[in-house]
Amino acid sequence: MTVFNHTGVSHTVFYFVGIPGLEDQHVWISIPFFISYVIALLGNSLLIFIILTKRSLHEPMYLFLCMLSGADLVLSTCTIPQALAIFWFNAREISLDRCITQLFFIHSTFISESGILLVMAFDRYIAICYPLRYTTILTHTLIGKIGVTIFLRSYGTMFPIIFLLKRLTFCKSNIFPTTVCEHIAVAKFSCDDIRVNFWYGFFVLLSTVTLDVVLIFVSYMLILCAVFRIPSPDARHKTLNTCGSHVCVIILFYGPGIFSAFTPRFARHILPHVHVLLANVCILAPTMLNPIIYGIKTKQIQDQVSQVLCQKKI
């Protein structure tokens, strides 16, 4: 593996280390990666199939869940197969164009998931605070418009990143101490001024994911205010229980995800393999556990899954 470090030479090929410092453990690390990826594929595909084919689940909450599962499939497929190729076949090479394409879809899909979680919080707010107007507010037409808006926001905000990276000359290194391409990590290989890349990436993070977190928090504050006005303790518990799955998914998604996004920018003393493992966990864990959480916490989905599996056995 050759690394050039001469001014004027711009790399067009890059190489992945994998998990730095744990290269001799790659085969063992690949086992939970592979199992998690298979579970994510099967769980999310089954969830999408059931929601799309069962008319009883053509309600706003389940349609938003279908969008979330679709985003989970894209996000996991953009990252995990490449990590497995590194672990199993030592396939470390990636071209610049492919690298930019990968990071574009990873970041865009991450923003999409954040937007979907926001509209799911909005869905719970409408269902709890305006139950009689729920179906008239969240019509299928509005849900379709929301889906298009989420798509345009996520891919539109990330589109300039392609040109911001294409303008750079990469002459510092061509070795990624990770398993995937990431915007700032690629930009740091450049000999040019990358302040525009840094601040635009920070702007995207603030205007999408951070804003979504604030709005979700506000939504749940309004939901809690409405719930605690309910006189019956049993009714309060039942109402809060409808939000349980969504709250679990929010914590699972934003917790490691935000930490992983901020550490390469501000944290200098975190061990490289810890950051790389965390970055992979923030992709693997939600994509694998989201369908399991909703399957366990939502009786309608449980019933439909049982029905589909029983039919296959027969």
C-alpha cells in the first residue's frame, strides 16, 4: 500500500484500515456485524412488507414506520457490507468518486431518519392532543407530501457537499482509519483550506439533526402537558404507552449518533478504535433494533407478523 505525500499530487484512491489497533480481531468483530446486518435486513423488510400489504396498517403511524424501516435498510446497506468486505476479504480500496457517493448517501439517510423521527413525534402529538381530528389532519396526501419534504431536505442539504469535496486537492494521506467515508474525514486529507467544508457541515448538522431534536423535545413537552391533564391514571398510562416505542427509538438513534458526529470535530483524546466502533454501533443498533422494538411494543404489528409467519408454516 503506497501513500503519497507530495504537494500537487491529488489522490483518487483511498484505503481503509478497518478498526485501528484491532486489525487482528477483524474476523471476530465481523461476526456481530454480520448477525446484526442480517437481523436488520430481515426485520425491516418484513416490517415494510406487512405495512404495505395489510390495509389495517395503512394508518399514519405505520406509514411513517415504513419510511423509517426503508431508511434503515439504505443506511445499513451503505455501510455494513463494505465493513464486512474489509474484515473478510481485506478489500480496503475505494475510489474518490465512490467514497463521495457513499458519504453522500450515509449522511443524507441519517438526516432522513432524523426527519422521520420528528414527524413520528408530530404524529403522536396529534394523536394525543387532537384525537378526534387525527385522521382528518394526517391524510394520505399530507403524509406523501411530508415524505417528499423529508427526502428533499436530506438530499438537498447534502448535495453541495459533493462539489465542496470535488474542488479539493487530496495530498496529505489516503488512509482512512475507519470502515466508511465521512465528510470531514475526507476533507482533512486535503492540502487546501477546508473551513468552508467544516462550517457547512456544521450548519447542516445544526439546521437538520439538532433542530429535529429540539422540535421533538418540544413535541413531547406538549404531549406530557396534555397527558397529565387526563384525570384517570389508567388512561394516562395507556396514552403514554403509545409513545414508548418511539421514545426508545429516539434514544437509540440520537444518543450514539450525535456523539459520533461531534467527537471527530471536538474530541482529540478518544481512542481511534472507540470512535470507529461507536460510529458503526450508531448505524447497526438502530437499524437492527427498531423493528424489534416496534414488534414487541405494538400489538397490531405483533398480530400481523404472527399471521404472516403462521401462513408460511402452513
